[in-house]
Amino acid sequence: MKILVTGGAGYIGSHTLVELLRAGHQVVVFDNLSNSSVVALERVAKISVGGITFFKGDLCSPADLHQVFSQHAIDAVIHFAGLKAVGESVEKPLLYYLNNVAGTANLCQTMVEAGVRMLVFSSSATVYGDPRSLPLREDAPTGATNPYGRTKLFIEEMLRDLAGSDAAWRIAILRYFNPIGAHPSGLIGENPRGIPNNLFPFITQVAIGQRPSLSVFGNDYPTVDGTGVRDYIHVVDLARGHVCALERLATYAGVLTINLGTGQGYSVLQMIQAFRHVSGRDIPYQIVARRAGDIASCYADPSLARQELGWQAEYGLEEMCRDGWNWQRHNPKGYVESN
Ligand code: NAD
Ligand code: UFG
């Protein structure tokens, strides 16, 4: 199939391109490069067979969307493009609603006009808010705690309304848990701009000496050692999940909402320990106050993904740390654009 990948130059998108090309699909990337680099696409090309077509465009521009759909006979869309920084979304909620929600509405409108009705959407475990019980099944109550999370919830609802309006839609809503790590080649990986918001890229930057130490946000949660517990998932496993979802949509009409996680939670201190073991580097840290809005624990019940998609995570924490560290060591400054 010919797949339009919005946000394809980004972290999860670039890894998904590799898996799509491996599965024999053709890919067209639509990205405004607001949080990514074309170097990622050049690197994907190095580890893949098959070409990537790149269209620099913005979801907020219906003209850009029309142009890409008129230039290419798209069969399905995988929609990664969006802004994802929780703190920034609190400061600039309208930016998030315009870019993520309105941008997705523009995309869907263009899909309707182009007669394309197959969509895989990047949602997040953040839609579960503060979980009442664990592990999280897809039918658990939702309720996001910040504007970013609400953009995911609103888009999910919009997509369900769309499917309700026209039975031709086939939509997979994938709720990711915590993607980390990198492609084992070390050629593509996460490339945060500025100070990382998330735990894993912060740890790798401490390990490489770019930051002196890690702040652990609270050790008084009701968890194994008091630090926050999350379901970390190798980005390559996550990427494979998208190919499985596309295949499933070939025979599924309506909306399929699925967790992509491992089902296993690890605490911050367990993560530090695993990373030290794999990298041989010390990770100095200090315990500081809890981060506002954080929850104690979050991990998936991944059984629906197994049943519906025939997918399950294959990599464990050690491989996540190994591949993430390999990427950081070989690309200490991330993607460097030559011009
Ligand atoms: P990323 O920032 O690396 O990738 C997103 C891409 O979208 C970037 O390349 C960016 O340039 C592009 N983009 C943003 N706004 C755009 C617009 N208006 N038009 C065109 N392109 C635009 O992020 P990622 O980690 O790869 O995340 C991909 C998706 O998965 C996002 O929707 C994110 O919310 C979701 N998600 C990510 C995580 C995570 O922890 N990384 C967890 C759950 C869900
Ligand atoms: N943490 C620290 N120090 C840091 C960063 C994080 O101790 O410098 C802790 C957090 O308190 C939490 C754990 O590490 O206990 C994981 O934090 P992340 O920021 O890496 O991940 P979150 O689970 O808070 O959130 C991430 C994304 C959300 C997304 C969610 C689920 O930021 O947007 O995963 O996919 F919704």
C-alpha cells in the first residue's frame, strides 16, 4: 500500500518508516519539521530498501494537505504529527488545540475529499489520567489531566464520530505507553530539542556527560521503591505495532482502540539501575519534589493487541537501554544537519 505518514520525520514516525518499508509498503512523509530533521529520513533510507517521498507541509494548511493527496494515490494514513510537550501545552493550550485537534480535523477532511478512509492514529496512555486500577485495559475510564492529553481525548472522540457518520472508515487508535530506545543500527533515535522532558533521554544525556545529574521526581509514591512506575516500550516494537494495525484494518470496519505497551512496569530507580548495568556509566541523581501532574503508576494490559493485531512486545528493558545508549553514544548531538 502507499501510506501517508504524517510526522514521519519524528521519533516514532522514523522508526515506523523502517518497518513499513521492510513490509513492502511505499511511504510518503508529510512533516513541517517543527520538531524533527530531514537527516532522520536520510538515515531511514540508509537502513531500508525502497524510497521515501518527502513533502514538507503543515497540518494547519489545508492547501498543503490537498497538494499531497492530489500528488499521490494514498491508500492509508498513519498520523503521528502533533505537538507533545505536556508543560508547553499548559502554557499554550490554543497552540495545542490548533495544531493537534484542528490539524487532525483538516487531515480527516482532506481524506474524505480524497476518498481515503483508513487511518492509524497516535494516541497515548495519558488519556487514562490517574488510573483507578492497573493494569489498564482499553475500557478503563478516561480523563486527561492536561491540555496535551485532552487533545488526544478530543481527537479520539472526533474519530469515533467520523466512523459513526460513515461506515467506510477503518480507524485504529493506538494508545502508546512510554516509548524509549532506538533502532539497533544506532542510525535513528530520539532527538529532543533543549532539555528533555522525559526520563529516558535525560538519563542518556547524563550518561554521555551533557548533563551533570538526573532529578528523580519524588520517592514517596505507593510503588515498589517510592518512585514512579511506567510501562516502557522499545520504539521498534511500537513501530511494528503500526504495521500490524494497518494489516488488521484491511478486514476491520469501524474503530479499534488498542494499548501498545509491554504490560510490565518499572520504577525510575529500576530504570537507572538497568541503564547503569548496560552502559557501564554512573548516573548521578538526586531525589527532588514530585513533578506536578505526575501519577504513581501506569502500565498496560496488552492482551487486546495480542488478540486483535497478533502483536506483542519482543524487547525487554535491557534491549531498550542498550539500543538507546548505542544511539546516544554514536550521535551525541543528535541529528546534525550539514549545509
Ligand atoms: P516527534 O515530535 O518526534 O514527532 C512528531 C512529528 O510531527 C515531528 O516530526 C514534527 O515536526 C511533526 N509535526 C508536528 N506538528 C506538525 C504539523 N502541524 N504539521 C506537520 N508536521 C507536524 O514525536 P513522537 O515522539 O514521534 O510522537 C509521535 C506521536 O505519538 C505524537 O502524536 C505524540 O503525541 C504521540 N505519542 C508520543 C509519545 C512519546 O512518549 N514519544 C507517547 C504517546 C503518544
Ligand atoms: N522522571 C524523573 N525525572 C525526569 C523525568 C521523569 O524522575 O527528569 C520520572 C517521572 O516522574 C515519571 C517517570 O520518570 O515517574 C517517567 O516520566 P516521563 O516524563 O518519561 O513519562 P510520563 O509517563 O510522565 O509521560 C510520557 C509522555 C506523555 C505520555 C506518557 C504516556 O511525556 O506525553 O508518557 O505515553 F502521555
